[in-house]
Amino acid sequence: MIPFQIDISLVNLRNNDYSNYSYYCWRIQEIKGQKMAYTEKELQEKLETQEYQYGFYTDIESETFDKGLSEEVIRKISARKEEPPWMVDWRLRAFRTWTKMKEPNWANVQYQKPDFQDISYYSAPKKKSKYKSLDEVDPELLETFKKLGISLEEQKRLTGVAVDVVVDSVSVATTFKKTLEEKGIIFCSISEAIQKYPELVKKYIGTVVPQRDNFYAALNSAVFTDGSFCYIPKGVRCPMELSTYFRINQAGTGQFERTLVIADKGSYVSYLEGCTAPARDENQLHAAVVELIALEDAEIKYSTVQNWFPGDKEGHGGVFNFVTKRGLCHRRAKISWTQVETGSAITWKYPSCILKGDYSIGEFYSIAVTNNHQQADTGTKMVHLGNNTRSTIISKGVSAGKSQNSYRGLVQISPRAQNTRNFSQCDSLLMGNNCGAHTFPYIESKNSSAQIEHEATTSKIGEEQLFYCNQRGIDTEKAIALIVNGFSSEVLKKLPMEFAVEARKLLEISLEGSVG
Amino acid sequence: MEFKEKLLSSFFALQEAVLLDDNPLIEDRRNQAFKTFEEKGFPTRQQEAWKYTSLSPLLSEDYVIFPSGDVGIHPNDVKKYFLYEMDTYKIVFIDGVYSPFLSNTHHDGFDVNLFSVALNQKQHRRTIDTYFNTIAPSGEPLVALNTAYAHEGAYIYIPKNKAPQSPIEILHFSSGDSPALWLQPRNLIVVEQGSEAQIIERHQSLVEHPVVTNSVTEIYAGKNASIEYYKIQDDLDSASLIDSTFIHQETHSHVSVHTSSLGGKIIRNNLNFHQAGKAINSTLKGITVLEGNQHVDHSTLVHHAQPHCESHQDYKGIFRGSSQGVFNGKILVDRMAQKTNAFQQNNNIILSDKAVCNAKPQLEIFADDVRCSHGCTVGQLDQNALFYAQSRGIPIKEAEALLTYAFANNVLESVSIPFLKKHISLQIASKFGVEMGFGV
């Protein structure tokens, strides 16, 4: 087991929330005060009083547009970002489509529909972040890390993460730029990409998730303010994990970021995404679009640890997470989605793979944990268009408190796709008697050579298992954490190492107090 | 939608001329149902429950709603559709009209009777008032349409602690007398505490002509009651069937419904179980063997509302030609229903490139101490097994039939009437055009 101190520092470093220095120091003092003898039990206590640990609000002076949405607002966003005319047209086309669309209500979630005129569509920190790279980090912070026995250089190596921090829809800092540039990898904010690499953006944006794809995708296409852009050239294996960290900071704003990852022929990239938001009484809207394009022989691994504010114990506040994620696989390409969903009041998210090229592979590994009044409707779509395409779906749902957790998936085999293969497994774990677990798997096979397998189970934590743990001196709360971790291990082991540690902790926090 | 207009406009006239209700309660239920249908109309593919099945190809014909019914059929023409020539209770309808000549009803001790008789006789009023249209949900437009027009069908009432000696057959023939026919049979089956019944239902057209049957069956199983219900769907390619069956189970009852869908233009089976007591057992089995342009949609719902209940679903599908199969199974477990054990399995084999299989096994669970699982597969016959059979001198056609039969066999095994089992086996063999020795 990795000592706890390293653990925390990893979390902080990865988030790289430099704009947020005071929080940093607070965390570090906390660690200093505890010296080395920090036990799991103390952690539990801390977590109990802490509730949502990322619920801080950073007082960054920021520029926020008035609430409301109109063509004028879109033109203003576009002007502010100094975008070329084709981008403005593209946005306006999306907006016009959006005005004709209706909000979907087929998902198994209940909520007060957001008023789209009561949201501010642009909020950006006025001052640019102080730290452009790790070298500029406050010496005191460095000192603290040294005391912990980890030099920053080592940290850098250990985490090996290049981070693009997006606060309130505007990219604040991108680290490790130089290392990446040497390899020809482009990793920057999407606004920068629109300026610098318009031909790439123009060629690929909206090709996987068209503007008219769905209500939220259309909204995002119209108003997205920033996001990440990544291009891996032919045959390049990205030497480090690329990461984006999203944060909604301002009140009354929605976050609409757009991520575009293009892996050229034969390249490889592993991409991480983390999300947090301050604890607020109101509901905040997050409607992102992620497009992945894996050209021939390329591989993209996309991992998400989503920890938006889930609302308080009574179900007030929390983030509405309505995200469209989709990847397109060309010949022999592979896209792998891994997600750990612990946050958000409402999750509506279906990372999908379109297996267009022959021999392409799609994978989906997911853990969704819901507690208190959270509602999650999440799953995946695997669309098999090419011959010999394969897909794997492993979905684990854990529901506790008064939450509802749904898996909704689609496996579609087109008539011309020969010898396709799919395996799906979705398991649900129920804790307590006030929550629900649901599965809606759709299987559509139009080819006789397809082999599709689907299995799902729902159960509770076995009393025998709990008893066994108790008998060995492990208390119930810990035993549950242990069992849930075991239940999810199939997915957790797909995460990059340091992310897995964070995810494991998140699972424990999310299930806090769910033992009846 | 023209046919809807026709149904709506003819309702009041028919109510005065044919239905002749003297029971205000029934009249009220009819009017309510009529309003529901008027509001909602026929379901479309926009509705989630009808996503994979479109009724629009059925609605273009000008159907006769109330056929004349004076068509005679010679017993020799329909003999082959009877399970036994004698020895069973039979309720036979020709074009929706009761045929006393071919039927064999029973009125002593328990009732194997007609729905129209039960509606109008005082002695059955209590049962009709209690159960008619109370088991079926009120919001379904097709059920509502049937309720509004409910006039004829089977009425089976088994009082406490009785067990009929032999199975009860419900047979619907369409003679082809009218160019296009829309039938709406309504069955009510009440099996009281501690009783048993075996029922076989079959719809058969004798001549190729467009016929649509919108059938609704309500089944009540009292405490400790046991019901086995078999549906044989092996109709001509011109006939369609929309079957809605609603089952209400009391404590310790066992109900099994076995559906063999072997032919028809469009078949839709809505099978709904509501478990209202403890320690109930529900079994749903299905075999689907399709070819040509046939389309079968199984939509099941098992609602576990009480603790310690079990349900078991097993559906096998074999699809050839450009046939389409749909399986939409749902298990709903209420918060109350702790210790539920629900199992659902759906296996499909696609034997041709144009055949389509859509499956949507759903679980909706609100109780934590349950064991629910489902499995769903779509695949082909095992090439190695086929090769093995061929290497032993079995021709490919026979080998395919044998493997398919073996695939469907564990569902067939659950048919407890030997004659019926043999009958279904023969039907499956004939679908594959092989002789597997069942005829001997």
C-alpha cells in the first residue's frame, strides 16, 4: 500500500490547481500536522467532517457575461476569443439548430429543467495564472514537498502528467509544453488551436459529434468557450499522460468545454480528465462534448475521474452533467474509455465508440457510484460498422442512500459488419433499501456472423463476506470499502496507476455514511 | 389514421346493437377505455415500448370489425389444429363467433364458458365485476380498444380446490369469409385458491387473408393456485397477432406461460406478471423460430411487489430469412420485495444475413437484498459442432436442425403436456424441413 502522504500530494499535483494556492497550503499543513502516523481511521473521520473536499471557491477576479443566450451572445463569445469567421458561422448554425430542438427526457432521471436564459455563458479569470510551469511554483510549496521526502523532479517523473487546467471554461495553464513540442505533439486549449491550427480543427470538429446530434451537443457547439485540443502526429507514442482538469468556479455559470483529440496513424495517447466544482446551493450546468478520432492503427485511452459537486445530503445543489462523448475508430484503431463517476447531481453521459474501420476495437470500463440524492444514467454505445470489430463493456454501478443508478447501453451491429464480437457485463451493487439500480441494455444485431454476449447482475454485499471481514477484525465500514473496491477492481486496474489511487479514495468518500 | 376513425365512429352504434350491456359498471369501464383509446390511438415507433415494432403496415386495410359469423367449418378441416380429438375442453371461435358445434364446454363444478355468456348472466356478475379489466392496466391504448369492444372470448372460472381432468383449449379460427378481419377476443381466467388449470391458446387462419387479432387475456391466480398457459402461434404469413396477457398472482401461486412463436406476419406478445403476494413463482418461457419476413416481438414485464418471490424467464430465438426478432424483457423489483430471486435469459441464433435481432433486457431494482440477473446472447451455430455432425455422416440440413433443436430444448422440456410437447417438436422439425423422428 502506498503511504497516505504520497497519495494526497499526488492528488494535489495532478490537479495542478495553481490558481488556488491557499487551498494547497491548507492541505499541506494538514499533512504536516499529522506527521507520519496517519491512520485510515483518521482519514475516515476527516472525510466525514469534510463532506465534499473540493467544495472550495477560489476568489479569482473574473469576467462574466450577463445571463442569457442569443445570437448576440454567441457573436460576443466568438469576438472575445478572436475567432475566425468560419467558427462564428459554425456556432451560429449550431445555435439555430438548438433553438429548434427539445430537451431529451427519455433518461431515467428526474430534475428541474435548467432555464437556459438564466445561465451566464462566459466566465473567465481576469488575471492569468501565476504559474506557467512547475519551476515557478512557490518555494514554500517546494519545501513542503521536500519535507515529505519527495522532490518535485521526482514528482514530475512519478506523475508524468502534462496538465491543461480549465477554470470556468477558460484554459488557464498547460504544463509540459516543451517536452511535448519536441515530439510534435500539439496539446493546447481549443481556442489556441482555433487560432494556430485552424485547418486541423476545421477538418475534424463536429465530425464525430455533429452539431445536431442532440440537444446538449448542439448547445455546446453554439456556446463552448474553451476546452482542450490534442493532436498526436503519425507514429508517435505520447511519452506521458495528458490531462485536463476542469473546474466550475463562478456562481451562476455553465461550463461548456469541448475536447478534440486526434491520434494520427499509428500513434498512441493516454488522456486523463478530472472535474471538480465548488459546493453551491444551486444547480450548475455542465454540457461538454468530447470527440476522439483514432486514425489507422492509432490508440486512444481516455480516462475520466468525474467528481463534480454531487449536491448536499438533502439533494440541494449539485452539478448537472450532460456530456456527449464519442470516438471514431478507423482501421485497426482502438479507443478505450475508462470512467469513474462519483460526482454530479445528475449524470447523463454515454461515451461511445463508432467502430468504422475493420479490425477496430472499442472498450468501455466504468464505475458509477451514487449516494444521497444523486441520479446517474450512464453507459455506452458501441456501433459496429466495420468487419471483425470487437467491443468490450464492463460497467459497475454502486448505489447507496436515496440515489438512482442506471446503465443504458447500445450494441449495434450493422448488416455489413462481418465477424463482430461484443461482450458486455453490467453489475450493480445496492446498499440500503432506498436506492435503485436499473439496466437498459439495447442489443441490435443485423448480421448473422455477430457474436454478442450480455450479462447483468444485481445484488447486495453478501452478509457472509461482511461477517468474514468483521471476524478478522475489519469493521463494517472498512469492509464495505474493501468489497466495493474488489467489485470495481476490474475497472480500476484499467486506470493509470496514480489515477487509480485517487479513484479508490473517491469511492470510499462517496460511500461515506451509507452503511445502514 | 383511417382505421382508427372507423373504430371510433362504429363504437356507439355497436354498443347499442351488439354489446347490450345491462351492467352499469361494465358500461362505465367500456366508456373509460374508449376514451383512452380515442386519446392515445395506436402506438407508434416513437414510443419506447414499440421502438422495434411498427403497427403501421397493419393499419392500411379496411378491416371488418364485427363479422357475420354464420360460417360453417367442417371438423375435418380443423382437426389437425386440435391437440386431442376428444378429451379436452374446447372453446372454438370462427371469425370471432362461438362455434358450439366444434366446442366442448363445461358448466358443472367449474366453468369453461363464453365471455359473452358471463357478461350477461347474473351468476357470473360478481366475478366479472371483480376481475374484468381490473388486472389489465387502464392506460394501454390497445388494451383499452379491446376493452371497449370486449364481447366474446373464453371465460374460465375454477372455484376453490378444483382441478379439471384435462387441458382446456381455446381456439380461434379465421375462415377467410371477410376480405380483411380485425378480431378482438377477450379472455378472463380466474383460478381460485388451491385450484389448477392447464390452458392452451391458439390462433389460426385457414385461408391466406389479412387478419389481425388484438387479444387481451386477464388471469387471476388465487392462493396456492397453479396455472400452466401455453400459447401456440403458428399462423399463416397473412395473419398478425397482438396478444396482451396480464397475470395477477396471490401468495404461493405458480403460474407459467409458455409461448411458441413459429409463424405469423407480425406477432407482439405483451406478457405482464404482477406478484401481489409472498413466495410466488412465475415462469416465462418462449421459443421463437422464424423465417421469411416474419416479425415477433416479446415484451415481458415481471413486477415483484412482495418479498420472497421468484421469477424465471427463458426465451430462445432462431431467426432465418429476413425475419425480425425483438425481446424486451423487464424485471421490476419494488422496495418491499426483499429476497427476490429473478432470472432472465434470452439467447438468439441468427442463421441468415438478413435476419435481425433486437434485444433489450431491463432490470429496475429498488430493493437491496435481491438476486437479479439477466443474460442475453446473439450468435450462430457452433461451426465445430456442425463439422462434427457432418463428419459422422449427418447432412448439413439435418445437423443444423438437430443443433437448433438442442438449443431450444431446455425451453421445450418445460412443456408438461406430452402431446403438446410432441406437437411443438413436430412443428419445429417441419420448419426446418427435416424428419427428426417425432412423428413416430
